[in-house]
Amino acid sequence: MYWYFLRYKSDSSENLINFFNSQQNTFAFIPKTEKWYSINGVKSWVVKNMYPDYVFVRCDLDEISFMRKYKEFLESVKNSVTLVNQGNSLSLQQSLSAIYDKLFNGEDTIRHSVGNIVNSKLIVDTGPIMGLEDYVIKINRHHRIAMLDFRLNNSVIKIPLEVVSKS
């Protein structure tokens, strides 16, 4: 699968998502993640927008095929939508695409992971970052967030993580 990121400037996200989701083998969504909140003494995971000005598009078209198919559409909305470059490419690198597939697990939301810290090493028991522990560069146990650096695109992504014990 290939991943494309579109930044929209107006309230066009619904039309953009509907357009891409009406296409075959294409899934478009505003990325969401779980966040830990305490509201009126009730603590729980709440789903929030990760990047509210972006629409992620996952499809089976490589960059050339994607541009050939959607060039006319993207030009018609160029004042409100921008296709974001991913380094030297418009699509996410294949190695990162596999990681994003794992993190989102076919949904529009990154769910929280649960793990333990044993001898100063993170061990994830459940959730999307299980097996990706080597990419974790920082853990904020209070906010229940892990910072992951994939070293491939020089960006850090915040992933929900609950550390249940530390020994």
C-alpha cells in the first residue's frame, strides 16, 4: 500500500474524504489517535484528531499512477488542497508505509498500546507499537505517550502508550 498526505486549507475535508473513498481500493481519513484524559474525575482514553488539517490517503497506486489518475482532480482543488511531499517523493517510503499500516491497522485511529518497563527496557504486550520498541526514543508515563522516531523521514510521531509497571 502507498500512503499520501493531503493538507487542506478550508472546510473541504468531508468532500475530499468522500471523493477518495468513492474510488476503488482507496481509503481516506483524518488521522486520529487515542489520548488519555481525566474529565470530572473520570479517566479514560478519548479519540482526538492527530493532524486536524490533514487527510491521509492509503491506496494501491504508486506515485506515477496516483498522479495520472488524480492530476485533474488535484488541479481543480489546488487552492484548498495540497499534496504534501515526503522527502523526494509524494508517497511515503515503502518501509514507512508498512509501519503506518501496522499503526493504523486498517482504521483511521491509532489505538493505545500497553507495556511494561523491565530493566530500563520497554516491552509492549499489546497494541500497534508491539514489535516497534526499538523506535521509541522517549516515554511520558504521565501523559501516556511514546515518542517514536523512524529515522527514515526525520520526523517524530506521538503514539498512545500505557506503561502498567516499571521494574
